[in-house]
Amino acid sequence: MAAKTYTQAEQRKACVGKLHAKEYHKVRAFDESIVDKLIAFSETGTKLGAAEKLRVDRGNLSKEIDRFLADWPVLSDVVDKVRSRELVKRSSLSEIGQKIREGKIERAEKGFLMIQLLGYDNDDGVPHENEKLKRVKGVLDGFRKEYKGKAELAGDSGFSRSAIFHILKNPGYKGEYPYYGKMYKITQGGFKPLLTPDEWDEIQLMLHTPRGRYRLSRILYNWGGKSAKWMAKPGAKKITKAIVRLRKKKKSLQVIREALMKMGFKVGTETIRKILGDIRVTGKMFDKDGNLVDSGFEELVPPKDWEAARRVKVSDATKIKRDRGTKYRKRIIRVVPACRWEIIEIMGLSRGFVEFLVKDLEKSGALEERAGVLQLSSKSFPKTTLSTPSKARSQRRAKMLSLLLESEKSREELRSRANTINNNTFASELFQLQKTGVIERVGYNRYKIKDGWVKRVKKWLSQDHIAKL
């Protein structure tokens, strides 16, 4: 009896029918998202790499891949073959990278520059100076010799603050650089280091020492290099001895600062306070047990003199500030009536300090303000003032009145002479001067200062703070 033949569709149907109900359920519940996970697993070669590539949880991904490959063994073989091929490919790439790395290290050992160094053009490992090198030298010298801060160095050199920090930290400027975990010297192209090893060590110490130690060294000390000790700068002993001598005479910090200025030393009151409070200027310091030990700084003044100066009690800062404030309050009372900007210009004080003094006088009832003009409470406000609350507006007004003081002028002539004032501002200021009665219109479109205002205008323009506008 001939064997029965089955069509392809009948064979497929029979195979599906033989599947266990559980397996058949798996086929129907196939999740298409597993495809992307399998591709990532094959490409990266590891489940961790696949999880990082897809940015999913590693544990869940591992369970899903293991479950799927157990259900589909044929696909498991395919994934394993693809993954092994990727691992072989990555291994060969790693070998190539290792050979390239060894070649670079060999060139570094021969003295070639294998990194980028600001201020030099890297011509296949041979450094050549470029136009930025002068600015780099300015940064290194400005920090080491002139003790400038990073913000000031950035402004002077045109480099960013991050570039300034990179320059100060880069050992390439002393003739060597780190490469693959080792230091290599630069010898190709006749390279000349900008710094000696001692100078570079000094910069690193200035960058990384505690703030108090660094501030003390800014004015008084230089790094001694091989001596491993901070050595006194020229004039440092003279400064310290003068501070101690004046303090023993019960002089305030401000008086000491002014005396040092006359001697040609620019030292701030905070630095003076630090010197009087820092025992290290005597060459000694206290250890953890309270014993005197070497401080690492050269002695600038005998310990007995420094201790005597430190114990002197002078009027506290609060009293000095109060006395200073009283002095300037009296000056403000003599200056008014005036606008705030006039007080700042006349007295030469900062805006913040003037605002503080004016607010204090207003609270006490000594001063009043009206339309931007300050006046004593006991006196009446002037009906008309030439100065305005705005310094810029007063400057425009002074320019226009100085032109009209020469002779009467037409609107067009006045406008052309005052060419720094735009049309709208010029027209507004001209209208305000007419409204307040300072100038008048004569004839057709011509203006002049009223006779009763000529002397007042001359007096106003002759004031120092107005003449400087």
C-alpha cells in the first residue's frame, strides 16, 4: 500500500498540533521588544553592555534573555555565534589599539610631545612656539611673582579661568608631561622650559596650601625651593618690624596702613591683622601638644616683640567705624542741598557707604528728600535746582547751558553742537529748562539763559564735580 503524502500546509498543521499547550502559549505570547534586546546583546557581547546601551535594568534584561533563549534553542545558537564573532572582532581591535599605544609611548620616550600644550603648535610631536606663548608666560609670572588671582590673570591674558588653572597645573611648562601613567621629558625641537622644577613646585604649593598660609606668603615670603622653606622677600622684614613697632605704640590698623603707604609698601589692613595674629612670622608655631616648633617660615621679627605687639589693645573696629561715620555725616550736612550722586562725587566715597550714611541721617530726622534732592529738615528746599537726580541728565544739562552761556543760539545750532545727545532727549531737556524758567525763547526758534539765571548758571558750572562731567 502506497504511503500517504501530505501537503506543506498539512505538515505545518501537524507540527503545531504536536506542540505542548504551554509551548503553544509561548508562541502566541511572543514579545517583539525582545528583538532589540537580543540585537544589543549580540552587538555588545555581554548582558551588562546591552543593559547600558538600552539604558534598562541589568537584572530584568538578563532574566528576559535567559528565558527567551531557553524557549527558543535554535535562536540561542544563532545569538551565540553572532556574539562570539563580535567578541573576536573586539579582541582584534584591542590588539590593534595596544600596538598603536606602544608606538606612541616609544615616541614619547624619544622626547616627542604627545599632548597639546597651550602656547605651542604640535607638529607631529615637535613643539613650535606660537603667538599665545607670551600670554602663557604672563600668566605664570603674574601668579608666581606678582601674586595675582585667577580672575585677574584671566582678565589680563584673555584666557578663560579654566585655561588659567590648566596652565598653572600643567607640568609641560617645566619640560615634562604625564602620558599613559608615566612622566616623559620633551627634548625634540630644541624645547626650552618656561619654568625650572623649583619654580613649578612653588606654583603647586601656592595652589594647594591652605588659604591662610598662602595669603601670608603673598606679601612676605617666596618659596625657597630646595631649602623646602618659605624665605623672606626683599622688604618683608622691614614691613613686619614697622607693623610691630607701630602696634606697640597703640596705633590702629588704619594708621599702620597709612604709615606703610608712606614708606612705599601697599599693605591692606587685613594683611596687617594677619601678621599681628600669625605666630609663624617669628619662625615658630605651636604643635598639637602646645610646644613651639619650626613653622617652615623664615623669622621676620623676634618672638618677644611680636608677642608684645599682639597683646596691645587699641580702639576696636566698631568705635573707629562709628567715629569715621560721624565725621562723614557732618560733611554731608555741609554739602546739602544736593543730589545723592553729587555727594558721592564731592566726598569721593562709594555709593554703598553714602547710601548707608544718608539713610541713617534720614532715620534720625536730620535730612529730608524731595524730588531726588536732599536737604536739612530745619531748612526749606530750593524752588529750582540745576542739578538733577540723574548724573547723566545733569551732564547733558551742563553741556547745553555751557553752550548757551557763550551766546544765544538757535535750536538747530544748539542741537548740532550737542551732538552726543539724541533728538528725543535733547527736546525733552530743552523743554524742562524752559519750564523751570532757566532759559527763554527769543525771536524765532532761538534760546538764551534768562538774565536772572546767568550768575547762578556760572556758579553751578564752576563747581569741581560739575566741571568734571
